[in-house]
Amino acid sequence: MKYGYNGISQFSSVRNTDASSTLDKLGFKSEGTNLNLRYQNNSILMDSLFGVRYNLSQQPVKKFGFKRDCKKNGVSLSENEYALPIAFCQQNLIKILPLRI
């Protein structure tokens, strides 16, 4: 929220291991007990599913699917070319697959 944008991270002092381990398995990696999950190690798949469209960084973003748009005051703005909207339509039936945790 540093620049007025929401981000993806989690800190849980109550040790909500179900939520933490699920986010960890989805690609939001953490070391040890998963109490503090941060964005920097996630995958393009999770960026796209969670609608992460932009990445603001002081270093160049070297992630598949992100294209740098501009740089100002030492901060680079990169756009995820594969970000999905909040909802989208599908013509065919989608097979429901259980998420193994």
C-alpha cells in the first residue's frame, strides 16, 4: 500500500496454518512456519488469477509476463500482460478439481 495500491501478503500471529499453507502452496512462498507470506516469490499463474496487473519496484522486474511501462523517480512500473479481470465468462463447462492441501 506504499503507493496507494493493494498488495498480496499476509502476517498471522494466531498461526492460521490452513490459510498460510494454502497460500504457500499457491506460490506465495515463505520460509519456516509461514507466519509471514510475501509477494516477491510468487508465480505468474498466481499473479494472473489474483488480478495482479502492475508491479512497482526499485529494481527491474525480471518475471515472465511483466513488461516495463515506465520508470520515474527510481521506481519502475511493469504490467502483467496475463492479468485476468475480476470475473470472466467461459462457454464450456469447467471441470471442478479438488484443491489438495
